[in-house]
Amino acid sequence: MKKTIVLTALGCLLAAVWAVAPGAGALGAETFSKDIAPIFRARCEECHRAGGVAPMALSTYEQSRPWARSIREKVASREMPPFHAAGPLGRYRNDPRLTDAEIAAIVKWVDAGAPKGNAKDMPPPRSFDDRAWAKGEPDLVLKVKQPYTVRASERDQYSFFVFDYVFPEDVWIRSVDTRPGNLKVVHHANTHVVPPGFKVPEEGFIAGDFDPGARGTVMMAGWAPGVEAVFLPEAVGVRIPKGVRLGIQVHYAPTDTDAIDETRVGLYFADGTIRKNLRVLFGDRRDVEIPPGDPNYSLTAKKTFDADAIIHFYHVHMHLRGKSYVMKLTYPDGREEIGIDVPRYDFNWQRTYVLTSPLRVPKGTQVDFTGTYDNSAKNRFNPDPAAAVRWGEKTTDEMMQGRIFYEAVGEDLNLRVKKGRVVTAADSAISEERDER
Ligand code: HEC
């Protein structure tokens, strides 16, 4: 009799262990200190920390606990971390998405009552140096004329700053980096090449909601929290022509107090041999005409690669009605492949999508750039579902832009470049002599 009871109790114990073991991997449930904090450190703190762009910090248990329900919802729906392209994890560089296992761990942790766990399991704090340039001191740093005051506002605000510096000659660069002056308010910042005729007021900036691209600038780099500057591959460069200036459009998030910002742009000049100019295949349309309330309006632009190409990165740009964007590649043999798919476009989180493995496509490959818009009341960003929407420079107007950045396989410019400047045969003989000393 006694023996049977013991066996039954043991059986229960085994059953209990069995029930816990598979998912948890260990006997206990997920705790913040041991299982969740490492994920937050790696995937959330960039934005969710004191002074970061997100509304709350997630650096400690005490900061995170009150948000447990909301965190569960946002990670399970994959709204957080913000990333809007589809495709396997790791297809793009700096892919911030969580793995299925990480999402499962967070969900289980919240469902178990969000336990704190043992303080000694906490990973060391992560420190951020927001002033420092990711790749060391740039060759040229551009600053706004004077620190800019962002007034307290419940709305998003935009300012386009044009730097005084005029390029005295053509310069080849490999990268542009951006250091926001105030992470609490800088939501994103896009650097543009500004043509010589562009009118800039005395104070050096134009405040307000407009797309500088509509006034003739060309966007060349974008910054958003957690997005690293793109460094072009060896021997590939971008030429900034003599006589232009650079400008930066900063998107400021709503802020309940006035804030000071002084965003800087740093350029890294090319050195050595430049063989290829970074090229861009544009998939733009201006004949946008979205009927009021239309939940599913699409436009397609078709372009063809005129050389064998190696695709490095993609960029898409629409405004508040933007819903999704796809670039479909059709090879000369008829085979089709998705270049990039952004199923949940979000104007607030535009970024450049850099392929981890560059994609080689043959000459004659056709690209269908398709932007889709939601002008219905279901689109929570829609400022006015009753409006017919056309192309224009305000975020309440629309744009349809797709960009594929690539190098042409056969190109060989064979330029010798020092600190961004092309050196002539004579110059290079002199500099080589100097190098030898
Ligand atoms: C690139 C910056 C960034 C990263 C990385 C990020 N977030 Fe966020 N998060 C934000 C911003 C900004 C908001 C405010 C809403 C918005 O703009 O989308 C937000 C909002 C949230 C909210 C909603 C808060 C509310 O008001 O209800 C939750 C929850 C959240 N994030 C959790 C997370 C978690 C968990 C992670 C990591 C797994 C994470 N976020 C990673 C920027 C980020």
C-alpha cells in the first residue's frame, strides 16, 4: 500500500518535470534576469533606454515590468523591433528581428507573471556612446549653422538644414554617417545632395513638412535608430560633384518639452583605386492619383538592367498612405524572384535594406517596382480618407520611389584616388615617391 503511494507521487513529479522541460530547457520558467534581459539588451535598448527615441526604457526589471502585456503583444505581432521587410532572418545586414525562440521566451515569461529571477543572472549593462562615429573620425564633418530648438509639440516636425560647405572639387566617398544631436527627439535623418541653384534662407534651414526630393535634391543616405551607415565595397565609390552642398532633413518625434538638436554628418573619402561608380536603378512614378477611401491602390514602374549587376541595397519611399512595396525581378530566362518585399510599409521607419549577400543579376533583368497605398480610414496614419491624393512634397501628398543600388560587373574606371580626390598620373608619381620615404 505504502509503496504504491510513493510510486504515484514519483510519477506525478516526473510528469511535472516532463511538462516543464521541453520548452524551458531548464527546470525553472523564464526569468527577466536570465532569459529576457539579454534579449532586451541586444534588441531593444538601442531605442528603449534613458535618452533613447522610444517612449520608455527597458534596461531594468523595474522599467520593463509595467510594460509586460504591451511587450508581449508587440513582439508576438512582430511590430517590435521595428523592421518592415519580409524574407528570412539575416537576409539584410543589421536585421533586428527576433527569432521564433526569442519571441516564445518573451511570451512565456509574460504568461508566467513576468518573474524577476535572480539578480546575479543579469547581463552586464550596455553602454552607448552616441557622440562617437561608428567607423572612426570621418574625413569631413558637416554641422548645422547653430543648434536648433525643437519646440514642444504633439506632432511630428521636420526641418531641412543645408550645410554651408560647398564642395570645391569632385570628391569620391565610400560612406556617409550621421550623428543625431539629440536622440530623444531625432526620429530619422536623411542626407541629400543639394544642387547649386537651391534657395536656402539666411538661417540655413527650412522648417516644415516637405520632401526636398521634390525640389531637386537627391537623397544619398539615411539614418534611423539602430541603422548603421553603409560602407561601400572595396573599389566602389560615389562621386560628389564640385559645387554642390549637402543638406539633411531631420524628422523630429513629438516632444513634451523644448529640445536642442545639433545633428552632424560625417563623410568618409575613398582612398586607393576606384573601379566602379555606385549606380542606382530608379523605379519612380509621379502620376499618382489615389481615389478617396481606396484601400488598395497600386502603381508599377518597370525598369531593366542594362549591364550585369551586383545588387547591394534597396530603398523605398512613400508617404503616409504607403501600405506595401515590392520589387520583382524577372530574369532574361523568364525566372522570377522577389528583390525586396516590404509588406507593412511605415513612413516612420524608412530605412535602407542592405543585403548580407549581394545579389548578382544578368543584363536584361527586368524590375517591376510596385507601390501599394491605403487611403481608407483603416490606415491609422491616414490624415484624411476623404481626400484624393496626388504626387507632392508634403507627407499628406504622396510619392512613389524605389531604388536599387548596384555595381555594374564590367565597369572599370581605374581611378587613383587620394583622400577622395582623383590624382593624375603626375600627382600619383609624386605621392608614390612620398609614400616610399
Ligand atoms: C529602432 C528603435 C526601436 C527598437 C530597436 C525597439 N523599439 Fe519598441 N518602440 C520604439 C518607438 C519609437 C516606439 C514608440 C511607438 C512608435 O513610434 O512606433 C516603440 C514602442 C514600443 C512599445 C509600445 C509602447 C506603448 O506606448 O504602448 C513596446 C511595448 C515596445 N516598443 C517594445 C519593444 C521591445 C520589447 C523591443 C525589443 C524586442 C523594442 N521595442 C525594440 C522604438 C524601438
